[in-house]
Amino acid sequence: MNDVIALLRSHRSIRRFSAEPVSDEMVTEICGAGFAAATSSNMQAATAIRVRNHDTRAAIATLAGGQTYVETAGAFLVWCADLARSASVATNGGAEPVIDMAEHHVRACVDVGLAAQNAAIAAESLGLGICYIGGVRNDPQQVCDLLDLPVGVYPLFGFCIGWPAQDPETKPRLPLSVTLKEERYDATNDAADIARYDEQMREYYRTRTGGKKDTTWTADMGTLLGQESRPHLKQFLAQRGIDLR
């Protein structure tokens, strides 16, 4: 296993950070690596906003469900899908852009995911830790207001970067027998492999929480998919000019 693969396989979410600052040079280098990622049709529909203001970070931490590490991380970014930039240049070039197509939305979201993951790897290669903050979608309109996002731009997740003040275990992933298929989607043996994975996850949670959390991936998915999840997002996207069709 080479160093790059070892780094990729050692990823952990870090939620406790030291007070040591993350330099502007590091953030620039990390983001430069992020935006070097592949981009669909060269649309480059990802934008990251670095938030330094303490009050703004505190407000986002509250909106995200009280995730205090948004405030304590050495640097904090909000990654946004950005169709406004490409629409603007298309308009300037004489075109009449249409940004409410589902395909454009998918392209933008893929661009953001690829860029952010590149940035995560870059940060971890420097010894930093990161944590994605999906909670910015709890009330995305307030995040838009805080960051002055124009129509066509919307937040997908926050991104904490900092020097780790904890050393958590690596969370087990589903076995490749479940997630890597050959030629066709064959789930014949998945149930048995997922059952074994459930026991791995149960032990992981018990160890991480000192026995306070006793659950499995199957149980977690039942909770996650057994209820509505952020039903406000469809109306929010329409208000941002992404009334998908």
C-alpha cells in the first residue's frame, strides 16, 4: 500500500481542534488542490467561502444543530454549488442560460463533492483534520443570508479544517463485496456481509462511546430512511432559481 492510499484509508472526522491557527497559505494551498479536481464539462460550478467572522461562524454552528467545532476549527469553509457564475458569463456572451435543469444541478453538486474531497485529502496530507458539516442544510436560506449568496448559488455543506486535538479510530466501511460489483448489480450475498459489518459497527460504537452507544448500520439506516429528511430543500432550491425539470 503506497502513502497516498494509506492516507485515504486512514480518514477520520475530527471534531476537536487545538487552538493552533491554520495559516492563510495552508488554506490557499488546500483550496487550490481542491479546485484542481475533475469538473463536469469544465463548468467549474463549485465555490468555497471561507468564514472568519466569529459571529457568523457561531450563527452557522447554531443553525447546524449546535456543532461547536464550526467555531473552534482553525479554518471554516462553506462549499456551495454555483450556477450563477457560469450563467453570468453565458449571458455576457449573448446566450440565454437556463439554470433550473436537473442535469445542471447534478453537475454542480458533483463538482462540489469532487473539489471538497480533493481539499480534504490535501488538508490531511498536511497533518490537519477535517469534518464535513451537512447541518448547513438545516436552514439553508439563513446561511444564504449570512453569506450573501446570489440566486443560483446554494450551500451544500460546511468544512472544518484544523489541527486535531483527538485521535479517533477509523470508522469501518462496508466491505467491498457489498459496494464493488462485477458486471452487474448482484446483491445475492449482501445480507450476510452486511450482518457481519453490523457487528463491526456495533463494536466500533461501543468502543468509541465507552459502551454508551449500541447500534448498527442497519439500525441507523432504518432511522435515517424511515423519516422525512429536510423536506424544505425542494422549495428552497426553487427559490434559488433551481426549480428542477
